Amino acid sequence: MTSIPGSPGDVLTLISAGTATTRSDLARLTGLARSTISQRVDALIERGLVEETESGESTGGRPPRHLRLQTEDHVFGGVDLGATHCRIVLMDLSGEVLAECEDPLLVAEGPEIVLAHVDDRLGRLLSVAGRPRTALRALGMGVPGPVEFATGRPNNPPIMPGWNDYPIPEHFADCAVLVDNDVNVMALGEQRNAFPDTRHLLFVKVGTGIGCGIVAEGGLHRGAQGSAGDIGHIRVSGHEDAGCRCGNSACLEAVAGGAAVARRLTELGVPAETGADVVALVQAGSTQALRLVREAGRLIGEVLAGLVNFFNPEVIVIGGALSRVHEHLLAGIRETVYRRSLPLATHHLSIVPSRTGINAAALGAGILAIEHYLSPDNINRIVNA
């Protein structure tokens, strides 16, 4: 279904963006008759989506009445499921965080245990925020694996045993549920919160593996089947002996991911098991760890240079576990990208560490839920129900 211009959903979009704050604004911007605008606004007020208040300012006569989102009765959840953690935020309709929590949780325990934990934590956070369960309108969730976005089902996720084709949305029957790859929601959270005026952005997560979220023309680009941005499995020449969990060899994450760097350090006699161990070694002054992180940056930069020439982003954001030593990782990335990319493509390019940090995925998942709920088509369905 396509929204009709001037529909209740379009009217709410203008109000939520702050583009229109009065009925007169709406009539001017849409070209609709005032009687039609009144019908649209009254329907939105009746559904509890909009409230109208007196501004208190008057130049004579009745004070103008201002329109704004009604945030009290609408709550949204953002869930960040990692390999070993669960981070959840509750947000109101305007995107303000009402409550949040983080727990250690192994995604490998399977969907029943993990989603039951999420459900329990959502209930507790709603209590903390003083909101009833019925106020939860939509839930966004980022998971560490490929997802068929249209159905919310993981697709052969390598580090999520038991999750393949699991119907995650069906576990939460009382609200809409949107499930996406974690790096996609990270990209959305970063762009909306830290780079709202940036239309073309790449968010590169460098953790155990390597992935990329793509923001094009201000919206997420997922590709035909939802697998766009899987740069961790682009081949890196000269590393044919590096086997990857995908079954191929010389994949970027097999030579430059956190686990790969940890493995190489161990081979050099510096014990490390994870990307977090690598970070700790760099912070402790290990010259070998620093050298390998910078080398990993150069390898990542080789792949990103091709993406810069192809996609021409304004900003590349580096996040994930290894980004905590970003001054060394980014030095390697920038060195290669600026050397290998076309001058026009890098003329205004910024390569920066994540500004939202560990909250990027949870915030992005919450924003995904809010934007779905506020979409004109969804609002029209609510109003016409």
C-alpha cells in the first residue's frame, strides 16, 4: 500500500519532523482544505498519536494551538543481541531513552532462552519507566548474523546455533517486531544520532568478524535479499592460506578481524583469544599488538578503498571491539583508503570512530521500530482500523 499525499500518515510525518506545528502550517504545506486538515488531525488525536496545546503566546485573540507527538502512551524497544551480551533500551515516540539495561548473555544458548530473557527484561524496563505493557508498540532487534528482513528470520547465522529460520517476531505477539543484522542497526543509530545531515554513510564494525552497514540517500540499503554490506567475505590477495568460517579462504575477516589478529598474536608468543584481548594488549603497550592492529587497518582499507570508489560515501564510521584502539586502526585504514581511492571520491570523505559507541545497535534498533511505526502507511492503517 502506498500512502496518499495528505493522508493522516503524511500529516503525522510533517508534525513529527517539526515541519508543521499548527493546523495552518499543515494546510499551507499540503494544499488541503482546512476542513480536511481538521479531519486528519482530529483522527490522529483520537488515536492518541498527536496532542494539541495552547502555546501561551498571542498577538490578540485566541492563542494559537500547537501540534506535537503524544509520547506518553507509545513506547518502543531497541534490542542489541551480541555473541555474549544483550543490551536493551526503551524509547518514547520522540526517540528519548526512558530506561536501559545490559546483561551478559550467550546467543549460542538458542532462541527460546535468549528471547525469554529479552521478554523478561522488557517487562522490567517498562516497570522502571512506569509504562504498561500495552504501551509497547514496536520492537527493533539487531542480531549478529544474516537476516531476511521481510520475515525477521535469521539465515544460516554462523555464530547463532539453533537460530536458522527461527521466526523471531512470533515470539512477541503483542507488538510489531523488526529484526535486522546488527551492523545495519548500528549504521542507522550512528547516522540518526551523530550524522543526521549525512545522506551517504558506511558503518564498519570490526569485531570478531567484519561487517558494513550502508546508509544511502538517508535510508538503510539492505540489497535484494538483505545481505548487502557483508564485506568480511571479500577476498584479500596474498592471504590464500587464511581459512574462513564461511568455507572460503583469504576473506577479509579471516585476516583482519579481531579473532584473526588474536590468533596471529598467539602464534608470535603473545597469548590472545579475542578482539578484546587484542585491545587490552595494545592499551598495555604491546608493540606486536599495535603493529598487527595497524596492519589489519591497512587490509580493511584495501577493501574500503574499492567501496569508496564504488559508493562515494561522505562518512565512514568505524565501530566494533577493535575500534576502542581506533587511533591505530584508523591510521592503517586512512593510509590505504586515501592512497588507493580516487581523489574526487575522497575530497570530502571523513573516516571517524563511532560516536554512539556501545549504544549504536540498541539505539538503532529502537529507531528502526519508531520509524516503522511512524511510517505513513502504518499510521494510515492505525487510523483506518
